[in-house]
Amino acid sequence: MSIALGVVMDPISDINFKKDSTLAMLWAAQDRGWDLYYMEQQDLYITGGLARASMRKLQVFRDPEHYYELAEAERADLGSLDVVLMRKDPPFDSEFLYSTYILSVAERQGCWVVNPAQSLRNANEKVTATLFPDCAPPHLVSANDQLIREFHAEHQDIILKPLDGMGGSGIFRAKANEPNLGVIIETLTVHGQQTIMVQKYIPEITDGDKRILMIDAEPIDYCLARLPSQGETRANLAAGGQGRAQPLSDRDRWICDKVKLFLQESQLLFVGLDVIGDYLTEVNVTSPTCIREIDTAYATDIGGRLMDCIADKLSEKAAQNS
């Protein structure tokens, strides 16, 4: 089955060759003989009621000095593609939102978007974890100074973070008697105008913030525990954390099972759960990473498994339409 796959991503020239998960997906797709088409957010547009893009044919290679080639840009309907991977990194800002609107139009033209545009809009990566209160740590989603202070007084040691960031950006820890609590709240909430996430601090962060990848609501058997560097609260690799691949625990699998039905109903095909200790802290749906680190440790071929899943579902769709 010949498949035309588009990808919407950050500039490919700027990615980290050694770690980039989108590159692993593109290698896997090209290995299967699929045609690849590259787009950035600004390449997407709507005209005459159709979702279109200025897209470039893409080839990828496993050579760090020459890992991609792009052809000249051509304008085409997004509906001409079988599937589009939406892999633009957060922040989930206005431009990201507008891109999902365009991709929704593409879906009506018959293009399958992974993950679906509506689910990207609905499933905020921080707030979605609160849908599973038996899995999540004590939490508060609010812009209200008094509520945040009361939460801090109750739990003493808390984490405060924006709802639209990634990679550990904008995350603060406020211990008991934190003298800068007011400044932290003002900064993150923009003086009460911006809603944030507040969670009880989980001491087990020293054992790693685990990234669990799920394909079609089923977990990969191994995760990446991201360990914070000395004196650092954040474990994100982008914030200097170190990764350690390891098997899922029984509790990890229990959390995956709790989230499974939501992922199926939302048609979220590729998702990354963040788990600290016994708690689910985030449900990453925009551009989950850590494929390369887990593959290196356990030869899991996550990108290949995702492409096989996509191929199977496209075959099912074709059979239903025949």
C-alpha cells in the first residue's frame, strides 16, 4: 500500500539528530516506501474552503552530517495526503490553535491527522491529567492568588507551572515558608489573568519523571525515567535531566489502563504519559518524545510500530470505503 505522509513540525534544520523522535518516525515511514512531505505551521492555509499547504517532498537519512533533503515547495491540498503527523512542539499558543483549525478542514477532505485536531484542542497536556483524580497528585488549576496560597498552606511543598509550556519551562517549586511565593504567583498568572497548574511536590522525582509512550492506547513495555541533575527540581531532558530507560512497573501499567478508554474515545494514537512515583502528572498529546532513548536501550522500534499501526488503520479505512 503506497502511503503519502505529511509532517507538520518545527524547522527540521534545527532538530537534535541524536534524540529527535519525529526523525525516528520519518525514518520508519521512508523504510516502508512511503512518500514524505514536509510542512511548518506557516505553510498551512485555507482557500476556497479547502485546506492546503506549501509542502516539500522530503527524504531523510541516518547520517548526522546529511540527515534530510527537501525538494522545491509545491502547493497542494492536504486532502491529497493519506495522513499528516502534527508534530509541532508547544507552546500551545494561538498559532498552534489556528493550525488545528486548518487541520480540521483537512480531516473533512479525507486526510487523517495524528493526533486528531479536535483532540489536540481538547486535551490540554496538564489539565487532562486531572480527569483521572485517582491517578493524579493533589492539584489545583486556577489563576486565583488566594486559592493558590491556600493550596500551598495545605501542602507546604508545591510545583507551579504554566498550562502551555514544555521541556520544564516556567516551572517553579515553592517549599514551606517560600519568601518568593507572591512573585511566583504573579509571574505565572500574570497578576491573576492566566490560569496555571499547581501540584503537590512529589519527592519521588529523584527516582525520575517517567515518560511512558502509548500507541493506540497500548503502552510500550519500557519507559524513560528522566532524572533531575544535582540541585535541580525539573527532570526534563531539555532542562539538563538524564534519561534512564527501564521496564514499566505494575503501577505504571495500572495508570495506563485507567487512561486507555479516554485515549480510545479521543482517537489519540500516539501519547506520552508523565508519571512521577505513583502519580500521573501530564498526558502529552502534541509531540511526545523519548522514542530514540528507549529504542537505543531496548531495540523497541517505536517509530516502526507506530507506522505499522497507521498502515493497518488506513487499510481498515480503505476496506470500509470500498
